[in-house]
Amino acid sequence: MHWIAASLLSAFFLGFYDLSTKHAVRDNAVLPVLFLANVCSAVVWLTLLAIGGASAGLPTALRVDDLTWIKHLQLLLKSTIVAASWLCSYFALKSLPLSIAAPIRATGPMWTLFGALLVLGERPTWIEFVGVGITLASFFGLSLAGAKEGIHFHKNQWVAWLLGGTLLGAVSGLYDKFLMSRAGFTASTVQCWFSIYLALIFLPLAVGWKLRWWPRNTFQWRWSILGISFALLVADFLYFDALRNPEALVSLVSSLRRGSTLVAFAGSLWLFKEANGRQKIIPVLGIVTGIVLTVAG
């Protein structure tokens, strides 16, 4: 598959992931959703591990390398960061309209850029500065649209939770750069053990929910839980497949993936009948434009 087509398909499945997540957690207990979605992903990779151990018939893109215990700890750290990010994001997404939450989550590359400036000593280009400016201005515009629904960004706890989850996601993005470029991990190895460790991390939380260690909501099984797992596995596989192409431009691949926000935004208006679509569309397009400039710069 051509790398541009793979990038666009990855964006579509990322948008489908957001829609599946919103459907799964809406008026539903969050912890069982997180646990079961990651169990589904872990089962897929455990099956591939078993097949790979029994024969050499797997494609190279799906083979998982043998790891030392130090490398396992490195992937466990990544899983811990992502688990914290998803806990914040899923609880926030349960309480916020997806047409607001998806654009906020899309600002992740901007926070990754800030982290790269502080931690890695990188220097932004003028295009990145313009992208950040457009993103921040559009973020303010989105907050005005949210205020019409009673969601005041400066004092809404779920907006704060979502920003916290997005910031942790940016930390994970910086750590991914280390894992893939300096630590020498392959994409399939990271995906495999990341999925398995996430399921293990969420297991005690799911047990605590089941045993009522704290006040909790009821849980209802929904097929969108499988959609979360399927969409994320496919989106990540297509993303890494695009990056494996020697002709692929990393900045363009990352920019094309921002189209997931438009998929989630359109789906939120169509499937969930969320309000104020016209007022939100301009800041949403602004955020996507700003992030594309930030990534492409």
C-alpha cells in the first residue's frame, strides 16, 4: 500500500477509535471498558506471539523480538505513562462532547513540540511558531463555543483531565522517539508488549471495580469496546507501515493523521447529535491547520 494511502487510512481508523471510545464510555463504567479493550488487543498479540514461536511464517512487520528484562522495564514504563493518559482521557471523554474533546486531544503534537524544546533542546522553525499560534487561537475559539453548552474551559474539571491526558500522551510521544530511534525497538515489539502490559496494569483496577472497593457506575457490554481495540491496532499498524516506506515523509505522515479529528468531529455530529456544530467547525479546522503546520515545520 502506498504510504499516503496508509496514512489517510490510519487517520480514518483513529477517528473511528475516538467514536468507538465515546460510544463505549457514554453512561457506562470506564474501568471495565479500558480493561476489556486492552485485553482484546493483548489477545491478538499473544496469538501472534504463539504463531511466531511455532513457525517463521509471520510477516516481518508482525514479528516480535526477544527482549532483556531491562527492555521489558522500558516498555512497562511506556505502558504506565499511556495508562495514566488514558485514564484521564476516558473519564473526560465520558463527560465531554466528542466535538470538543477530539480537537483538544489533537493538540498533542503541540505539547510534544514544547517537550522537545525543553527536554531535547530542539529549536522550532517559524512555521512551527505559526502553527502553535493558530492552534492556541483556535483553542480559545473552541472554548467560546463550549461555553454555549455550559462547558467553561477555565473551570471545568473534565477539560483539565483531558488536558492532563493529552500532556501525558505528549510525554509518551517523546518517549516513543527514544524507544524507536535510540533504544532500537521495532514497531511490532513495542505494540505487542505495550498492549500486554496495559491489560495487566488495568487488571487490578478492574478487579477493584468488580469488588466495589469504591463507589462506581454500572457496566454494560457494548460492541464498540471491540471497536476501540480493532481501530487502534489497525491505525497504529498502518502508521508504522507508512513510516517503513523509504519514500515516506515523516512530517507529512503525521500531518495526514491529524485528519482523524475531522472524522471524529463529523461522526460526533452525525451519530451523537452534538450541538453547535457550525460554531465549532472554524476552531476545529484551525486546530487541525495549526497542528499540521506544527508537525510539518
